[in-house]
Amino acid sequence: MGGWTAAGKGLLIAFLLAFTAAISPSASAASTKKAKGSDSPPLMLQLPIDTGRRDPSSVVFPIYGDVYPHGLYYVAMSIGDPPKPYFLDIDTGSDLTWLQCDAPCVRCSKGPHPWYRPTRNKLVPCRDPLCAALHVGTIHDENCDQCDYQIQYEDRGSSLGVLISDAFNLRLINTTVVRPVFAFGCGYDQQFAIQNAPTPTDGLLGLGTGKISVLSQLSDQGVTKNVMGHCLGGKGGGYLFFGDDFVPTSRMTWAPMSRSRNYYSPGPANLYWGTRSLGVNQMEVVFDTGSTFTYFGFQPYQAFLSAVKSDLSKKPLKEEFDDPTLPVCWKGPKAFKSVKDVKKYFKTLALNFVNGNRALLEVPPENYLIITKHGNACLGILNGTEAGLNKDLNIIGDISMQDRMVVYDNERQHIGWVQIGCDRLPKPGASSR
């Protein structure tokens, strides 16, 4: 959730808690009194956007950040009236977008920009469909005065706040500037992995599959199609896009989305080390840009680690126990400067997804190793069980998605990827779909 720790920054797969407490009693943006304007039509019904434009378009954002040493990728978005800039951690593992919010703030960390300051008329009423979507699976009172939330993440971070609405400033690829109004969280009480430390972002951009996610709201309002993609640069940077204009028409590997989870998942996969099966079959996999590293459950992690150590037993590498960066590291005869110095000692990890056309996701050493400031090579695939994850949950994090475009096509219900450079923004027209 902004900021990096070896123990598990950014395990941002989230779950919502049933929550009914009111916003901070001294809040200027909201109170326990009935919100002004709460008799207006539901948000999803009252916000026709740019009615002169008939066809959905696309929008692209530069991505900033890296896996190491910063531990996150984020985008800059302009929000409010007048629009102000905010940095948002991109997270495909959760739905709700939220900003640190001066309502006033109970617990917030200093970010790159001043905290967002809402006004009373920005409150989303409880009877709005988006409030119901936010609380799906929990007890929801449509007669409450304000749409409160408390969301917790797998890295033990959390955000508590109230749902509000405001304009997002977007420049589409057809040069049109639109200002759709989205619902998002006004987070006035955050728990971070390192409390009170400055954070590199102002909040989080929820890109999951739920109706409250920014992607779903863009699609529901007809601004873009329900398609999204990202390209995370191995040396940092990259891009994020909404809409299907940047989706390549060839070379993509596609796998059907699994319906067994409410996350982006290509379904179960069999695990290979080079060409050798590791004996791990039908492992459930989730793609999560909110996780810096990749996490395997106990069995696949042990099988993977045993294969790596077996291969290295006759190589000139020694396990390094004094590097605090990550749990498993090696040192060479001299300090490594890049993965190129050490990749010859490692094999490609492969996940063969069993649904559909048995799509193959290859994870070369560049996509599971980092070179630390101490000159050691460390594994960026971690033990999810030790991190407190569900034993059956395997997360493909940022490190294993670097230098490839990953596309989440909710229109056609499939996920695709292709190896590609992420160092420059794509040009529209790559897709004729």
C-alpha cells in the first residue's frame, strides 16, 4: 500500500468488512446528518458523460515506479473541480479507488500532494447502486446517511472512510477531454505497513472486476470499453490503458478468465522448471499489480525453491543469509551489477494454464530475480504461506509481469499477455477489434 518492505509490500488483494460507523465526528465534508443532495437520483443513473460522443474511446497513462528499490508502480491522475494531481498505486487485486482525505484525517501519512478535501455535496447516498456494489456480500442498510467502508489488504494495511463522487479529468486518444464523475473512497483513517512514514502515493487506483472499480465505471458510463492493459517496465516506468484501441491483434497469448474467484485469474496452472514438471498441478493463480513480488503457496513454493537450490549446488554461487532485502539470496565471487551477470545459472519458470488453449506464461530469471544494493541476487518469488496468504492462493506480482503487455478483457472474458518493450507509450490503432 505504498512503500516497500521485504516482508510483503503491496499484497493488495482486498476484502471489505461490514462497517457502519460514521465518518469522523468533526468532519467538514460529512456528518451523521442526512447528506445534502441525498434525494438526487442514484449516481450511476445521473451521470451521462459527453453525450455528443457515440462510441467508446481509450485513454492511456504513463506509469512511474519500479519493482526495486521503490516497490510499486503508480499513475498520475487529475481529480476534482478544479482538477488537482494525485499519484495512485495501480492495483488489479482490489476494486475500490481511494484517496487520503482531509475530512479531517484521523490517520494519514504525508504523501506527494496535499490530502484531498471533499465537500458535503460529494457524498454518495447509501441507496446508490454503487454503494450496494461496494458492500456486496455484507449487510447493507439503504436508509443510512452515508456510504461508509472499511477495506483491508493482505499486507495488513487498511483504509477506512466514506464513499464520495468527483470528476476525473481524462484526455482520450481522440483528443477529447472528458470529465466523468466516479465514486471513490475518501479515506480518513489509513493503516500502513510502516505507520507515519511518508508515502510515495496519495492513494490507490482499484482496477478489479467489481462494479465499483474505475474500469467498470468507465465502461458503465460509455467512456471506454471494459478492457484494460498495462506494461510494467523492467527498468521502471511503463503505461496503463483503458479501452481496447491498444490491444494487439496478433502475438497475444490468451487464457479464459476463471470465474472461481472475484479476481483476475487465468485459472489453474501446472508448474515447470525449464522443461521439467515440478509435480505441481492445478495451482490457482491471480494477477495482482498491487503485489510487488510473486507469491506461491507452500507446495509450489517448496517445489520451486528445491529445484533452484538443486541446480545451484554445483554453481559458483553461495547462499547469502545477511542480506535483509529478501528471504532467499545468493552471492557470487564478486558483486553482481545486473541480472545479466547471473541469469545463466537459472532456468525459466513456466506456468501452463490448463483451461482453453493451455496458454503458457514463461517467467525468465529477469522476472523473478532482483539484484540488491549489496550486489546479491535474490528471489522475487516468496512463500505466500509465511506471508499469511490463503494456502491455495498464488499471486503473480509486478516482478513477473515486467516487460510484457498484460490485457484484461472483461468484454470477452479472457486475459492475455505478450512480451513487449514498455519504455514508450503505445500508439492507437494496434487493434482492429
